[in-house]
Amino acid sequence: MEVKIEAVSQLEYNSFREQLIIPEYGRHLQKVIDQVAEIEDKEERNKAAKYVISVMGTLNPHLRDVPDFQHKLWDQLFIMSDFRLDVDSPYPIPSREVLNQRPETLKYPQNFPKYRFYGNNIKYMIDVAVKWEDGDMKSALILVIANHMKKCYLSWNKETVEDEVIFNHLYELSKGEINLLKSNEELLNSHNLMKVNKKMSNKSQFGSNKNTVSKSIHKKKSINPKNIKRK
């Protein structure tokens, strides 16, 4: 009974243990690295470090001989030793400052358009059209932009929209450079534009259901008539 009590008293619980630096490698490997860091002879320490690297590589055998992966293993070895390991590494030794360095903030485009249902590409297309020289090509491009704006508008608002509304938005987004309010241009019919949107949505749905349809057909073909019980 006393032996059992003594054995239980020597058990270690994770709540009392030190937190693992890289938990994926387990506590046993962490203890081995701590022992390697305490070896006084540098030559023996280098041999032990290479052995630890080979053990770490066995956990990912398909990447063990890849040069970039070897670099990663050596970096992880120094990190798991809390940068106390003094060995000769074939790669630059990382530092604690570089590891704790925060990445720079990405510069996302801070665009907050008034009419978000048109998207940012419409504004870019309008800016390009403004820079073009007057002529048939520019007029055709402006008409394409206006029709696309109408289609985008209808994709969010299923009701019909007057061409004058699109022309006003185009005038506002172009800062007064494109004015179709006094022109005789007419955009495509709302009903036809809605048909285009429905066709595109049906194509996407058909693509997602294509595999399931083919599987069901394949199952029907694979039925063996011998297995059908006759009454």
C-alpha cells in the first residue's frame, strides 16, 4: 500500500509542468533538448543537436531532405531551447527579437464608396473613360459602363430602375465629366438584364450539382439485374 502511495505521489501532472514551447514535438523531445543545452563539450553538443534534428525530421519523413525544411527544423531547435543552445548551425541562428517582431500592417485600400453595389471596379472604369479622347470608342465605353451599372443595381434591387437614376449616379461618380442626362441614349431593358443575372446564377448552381447528378446516373447504371428479386 505504501509503495502505491509513493508511486502516485511521484506522478507529474500537466498543470504542474512547464509549458511546452512547441507542443507538436512532445515533452520527451523538449527534455532531450534541455539536456543537450547543458552538455559542456561543444563537439558532443553539436553531435547531439544533429541527432535531435534527425529525430525531429522523422516526424515528417516526406520533408526530411528538403533544404527549406531543414532550415525550419534548426530554427525550431533553437526556439525550443529558449535560445540557450550554443551549437554550429548550417543556417543563420534566429534571435528572440526577430521572433517577437510583429509584421508591418498591410495597406488595404480604404475605399468607402457611396454606392457600394457598383463595386470599386466601376469607379476605375469611369476614371479610365474620362481620360480617353472624345469619339466613338469613348461613347461606346461609357454606354457599356452605364449598362453594367444598371445590371449591378438590379442585382441588389430586384425592382426596375429608370435610366435617369443610372445617369445621375454616373454623373456623380465621374465628378461631372460624363453627362448622359441630356442625351438620347437608352440602356438595355431591365427585364433582359435580369435574365442575364438569372442565367449566370443558374450556371453556378448547375456546376455545383453536376457531380451529384453524374453520381446518381452512375449508380443507376451500376445496378445488377441479377440482384433484383422477382416476386
